[in-house]
Amino acid sequence: MISLSGATFVSLLCIVLILSAVPVGAQESDGIPPGTPARGSNPDNPSSPPNTITIASEGCDQVEDGATVTLEDGDAAQPTQVRLVDGTQGIEITETGGQIEIDGPDDEDIYQQGVFLDPNDTSFDDTDGVTAVVTSTGITGCAQTTGTVQDGGGRCAHGR
């Protein structure tokens, strides 16, 4: 026969095990949520290729040296992915007011400063406003502030 204190102990032990095994729903995940829209622009020369990318996220609180952001264009037939790395090829990834901004060299196409995941496909097309984040590393605290590109909530106009 099990005593009341023994049953209480077993019940409490089960609760502790369950709570430690189930992730807490309110936790923030690291990185920029996949599908978050990214808008390329060239503030100094709007008719030139983009040298700045603004990512529609909120609450980003830290960008480590060497952080990366992988973006994908909206080419439905053959999407192109490019990884931009902080501190390489003139790329600087910063947190500005909780959003992420990626700056490249002046008057150079920022996408051409990255590493293309398919070396046979280096034509990144951001003219349709469907550029989105695929993955990121070294960036924490971000939350998506608009709909995903896939659901139409993040379509942005580009400076071209």
C-alpha cells in the first residue's frame, strides 16, 4: 500500500519531469524567424542596385561579430539563396532600433558580396519584393513584425 506522502512525492516528481521536458511557449527563439521579409535599397542612389537590406523584425537585441543572414529571392522556378556574413566583403550586420540592417559597400550590389549557396546560380533577383530570411546565426531576440513573404504580408517595394 502506498502512503499519501509517497503518492504526493511521485506526483510532484512526475510534474517536475514533465515541466522540464516540455519547452516553454513564451521563450524567444534565437535568430530571425524564417520567412521574415527583407527589403533591399540604396538610400543614396535609388536607381542603383541595393547596398542596404532592412529586415522587418523587432526586438533584436544582439548581433555578434561574424553573424550571418541567408536570404532567398522570390523566383518560384529557381529560388536563389545568398549568405551575407558580417565582417566579410564589406558587409556589416547591425541592430538598429530592434531591427536588423545589413550594409554593404557603397554603389555595389550587396547580394554579390555574399556567398551563393549554389555556385551555379548567382543571379539574385529582388525586384519582385519577395526577398525573405531563410536562416541566421549570431543574432538574438528577434520576432517577426509582419506576415511572412509566403502569405503576402511582407511584400516590400524595392528602390529599383
